[in-house]
Amino acid sequence: MTRDELIDRTKRLIAEGDGLVASPSLDEMRTWLQRSDELLAAAWGSMDRYHLAWLMVGKPKGTVRGRPMTPEEEAAYVREVAAQKTSALRMSLDAVDRQGMPFSGETRGTGITRQPDEAPVGAGPARGRFDLPPAADDLAERVRLAREDAALHADHDAPRAPRPERMAR
């Protein structure tokens, strides 16, 4: 999937999530959750139970057990879950759109025809090698220089003078 496709689909799911918060429907929420799970899995990889528990998606505070929910409880449940998942979708959108992070399901291209050296229209900051932000290239260069400097001092832990046998015990 291209970056533009992910951004567009995520924005639509966020709008639908906001709609669920405004007008709760348990059946619509289930369908929306399935579609949003599929999109996030395609972009970032599947989430295990640990990640979902950390995000608290689908874990309302006042869970009703052992009896059917009243219409008010169902509406509150849908609002809470939709708000939580919409928040996760907003984080995904921010990572892709504003921060320009690469994502695992990304196919080359943005859906916009452009020259190889030209940044895509509205794509955010310019990209460096491997389609990472230019700051990554700066960091890689600083790490390379630090490694070269460390190599110059590799012998600093070597003994400088012979040690008498009696002191080497």
C-alpha cells in the first residue's frame, strides 16, 4: 500500500470512529474495529494481546458481565472503545503523515507521479537514504566517526609496562 493510501484510509476510519462516538452502534463498531485492525496490521504488523492490552483498546473500565447491557451501557461501551481505537488510529496517522515514518506494509511510491530525487507533494520532510529522515543519515555519519575514533584507541586497555610475576597474582 502506498503512503497516500494509508493516510487516506486512516483518515476515513478516524472520521467513522468519531461518528461512532457521536452515534454509537455496537454492530457498526464491530465492523469498524475489524477494518481498522486489518489496516493497522497491514501497515505496522499484527498486534499481540500485550500491545492491545497496553493500548487498552476494547477494555472498557466498567465491563458488564453475566447479563445483557442496557442501551445506555452499550452506548457508553461503544463510545469508550471507539474513542480508544480512534486515538490509536490518530497515532498511526501522525507517525505516517507528520513524522514520515516508514511502515512495514509500504510499497514504493506515494500514488503521485514524481521524479526520483523530488519529494512527494505534501509528503512532509525531505527523505534521505532508505527513505528515512535526513537526520538518520546525520546520526549514521556521527556513529561511523565515533567508531573510527574508538578504533584509534583500541589498545588503551593493553598493558603498558611489563608486570613482575609476583604482582600478577
